[in-house]
Amino acid sequence: MQTPQPQDITVVWSNASEFQSDVEIIVVIPTFKRPEHIITTLNSVLTQKTKRSFAIVVMDNHAEGGEGATVSAELLKANSIPATVILAHRRGNCAAYNAGFHIGLEHYPNAKWVQIIDDDEIAHSDWLEKMAAIAEQTDADCTGAPQHPIFPEGVTRKWIDHAVFRPPYEQSGPVPILYSSGNVMIKTELLRKHGYPWLDERFNFLGGGDSDFYSRTKSSGATFAWQSDGGVDETTPARRTELSWLNSRSLRNGSISAAIQQKASRSFSDNLKRIVKTCLLLAASPYRSLILFVKTRSLTMALNPMNVALGRLLMEFGFANEQYRAAEKN
């Protein structure tokens, strides 16, 4: 099994040696240039109403500054919970997750699950208990839940119905597959089975490393579930309701779809099927956009199907919409 290079990860602070055998759930929190909000996220995790034992792993992906690691370590030192704070030196979303998973499995070897929450999210007080309960009930390898967008004051809530914010499922229970890593519980057994690196770092700045991981694990038998009541609140800046950001996100989603299918293609027939699908989606997208416009009376929302199809087409020519390349604009 591969492992990270020593220079890829720096452990800033840890009390793991005191708790290794006692942890059931590892909560991993990637952070990047959000030292104020990571405190809010951590406090929402620290105040969970559950009898299940859990540890926290924070991975700061801004190794040059490390503000997130510094404030996280200070807060966690003041609590008796098992915790580890690291700097993930390899830049990118997937690299940060890989570092966090590796350290989590190494420091807390008896844990049953890894639970992900992002540094712009706030967990509901019963979040961890509900996630573990549905994971046990369904015996799913990966269990997802909603990320409820919380818009700034003055921003209309109509955007909650936009495709980029809407959760993929409404009912709890087994589902065919998941799409996001922002709020998901993964069996450590699945992670150990597949080994480092779990997320393909070619998706670091495009996004979609999580979708690619789900697609690959599903092909080897992984199962999935959804917990509609296990949501977190996602702090959503006003810029994410601007036409430029929404269009860019829709283009990115199309690029991700094509990139995952390109990676999975093994023959000329696979490539041909993918290209035909892209062309059909592109041809149908104006009609789908028109139907959406009639339904929502919003040109911004109606553009989503066309942008997704265009993103797929552009990816076929090697043009990836790497929205995470400029993280401060995301």
C-alpha cells in the first residue's frame, strides 16, 4: 500500500496516543484560509449530543500560513476530546482529504467510520448520532446527508432551488450512489480496502474527486445510503448567488461528469458512447433550459442544463473548469 511522503504532512498537535482504542468515529475537517469559521465548525462538532466516542482530525491545506491549524489546536487543547491537527502540504481538495484519512486511520486504528464536515459548515446538535444510526441501519459503506445553504441577510432564498444547491435525494435509506464529500460518513473498512491515495489528485482543483471515488468503489461492490435528517448548515457567501459563480459551478459539474467517464473509458466503444452522450445532452439542453425557465421564471436557474452540457463538451477538448484553482473566489 502506498503512503504519503514524510514532507507531505506535519502534525501540529495531537493527543491521539491517549485515546487510540476508544474512538468509534473520526470526524475529519479540511480547512483553507477560514480561521474564523473553523472555530464555529469545531464548536458545532464538540457539542454533539451523542454517546458515541469520536475524535477530530483537522487538516489545514494552507501550510504557508497555517492560521486554521493554529486556532484549531488552541481550541482542541482546551477540550478533553481525542484530536489531531495537521498541515497538509500538498495543495488541493483531494490531497487534503487523503492526508486527513491517512492520519485518522493511523492515529485511531479501531474507528469504524470517518465522518467528513467542511470548514464552512455547522453541524446540527444530533448530526453525528443520526449519521451513525442510518449507517448502522443500512450497513452502507458511504452515507451522505444534505448541506443546507444559509444565505446572508438580504439574499433571497429562491436560490435554494437552484440545481447546484439542491440535495440529490429527499428520502432516507439506501441510494444508488453519492456525489459530494461535504457531509458523508465512510466506513474505515472501505478506506483500508482501497488504500492511499483514496481521492485522485488530478481532481484537486476541478472538484469531483469524491464522485470519482464513489464511482470506483461502487464498481467493486460499495453500497450507499442517504440520511435526509443528518444535514449540516453551509455558510454560503453572497457571491455564490451571482450569475458568474453559478455558471462556473454548472460548467464545472459538466467537466467533472466528463472527466470521470473519460477516466473509466477502456475502449473505443466506451469513448464513442461518452461522446455521443455529450452531444445528445448538448442538443437537448436548450429545451431543458426552456422548460426550467417556464417553471422558475429565472434565467440564471434555466441556464444550468446548458452550462452542464457545455462543460462536458469543453472537457472533451481538454478544457477543465477548475473552479477551486482560485479558492478565495469559490
